[in-house]
Amino acid sequence: MAAAEASRYGARERMVFSAAQLIRRDGVAATGMREVAVHAHAPRGSLQHYFPGGKEQLVNEAVGWAGRYAGKRVDRFLAALSEPTPSGLFGEMVRQWTDEYAAIGFAGGCPVAAATVDCAETSAATREAASAAFADWSGPVARALTGMGVPQERAGALATLMISALEGAILMARAERDVRALTTVARELGPLLDAAVRPSEAQGHHSYHQ
């Protein structure tokens, strides 16, 4: 969700969005309630009102938002493809990040990954929120793959492969200040993903534009 989109939402939603943006840029430890309030243009007292559980509640909700947002993006990516294929879907997932890095630099990463790294060992609730967020993302990816003719028994595994490859490439791109890792995983995984489609099952499954 771009900042312009955030302005359409209510105060609480803007705070969750702001927390997600700050976490993906600075990590959980460096993201405080004060910083979120400033980013969301909200009185600090309103954060305490909406999030009585404090920073942990806000972080967990930001992580949950990020997972749902990534899952909802799958349909948008499919709609951008004239002929949906697994490699095309993965290419769109990657392009979201290469476009961002080309436009505004390499400051941001995935908020779910950032929260996992920062809090997986210290906060069980945040680890569980991150796990649920990855499920909210991988579920729609797996369903999209099935819709394109990938056997259901492989779709979940390939969704995990796509998301884990993307997350690793995001990390490498930020370290290298270069999109090389992202373009590499898209190029190398594409044929493997498309090879998982059963031609007999692909017939009639491309219904996204009907």
C-alpha cells in the first residue's frame, strides 16, 4: 500500500501501515511508538488508545497486515498477465521489488522478515504473527498455481519455494545495493515453476480474465 493509499484509511489503519513501513526500513528494535505516531501524523495518545498492548500489539498487527497485503497482491499480479503462468506470477512478485529499488533505493525490505529476525526468539506472539503472515501470503500463491494447472500436491511446496527465494533475494539485494539477486531468482526459477504445470490440467484453468 503506497502512502497515497494510506491516506484513505482511518487513523488506526494508518498507524498499522506506518508501523509496517518503519519496521521494513529500520527493524522492530528501532521502531518506537513515537516514530510511528510521527509517521502516521497521529497523536501519540491515540496509539495507546488503539493499541493497549503497546508496541508488541502494534508490531504484531503490522506483521499481520503485511501478510494479508502480500496475499491480496497475488490477484493483481495475475491480472497484469495476458496469459497467467507460474513464471509470470513469480516475475510480477519480483518486479514489485525491483521497481521499488529502482525508484527509491534499497532502504526497505519485507516487514514480516524484519520482525522475524528481530523478535523470533524474544516474542512468541510476534513469531506466531510472522508465521501466520507467511501463511496468508503463501496460501493465495498456492491457489494461483493450482489455478494455472500445477497439481495441488505440489502447489504448496512451490509457493514456499517462491516466497523463500524472493525473501532471500530481497536480503541480498539490500546488502549488495543491486537487483542482481532478484533478477537471477526470477530467471532461474521460472522454467522450474512452469515445468510443474500439467498440460492436461492447464486447459481450462486460465480463467482469471474470463
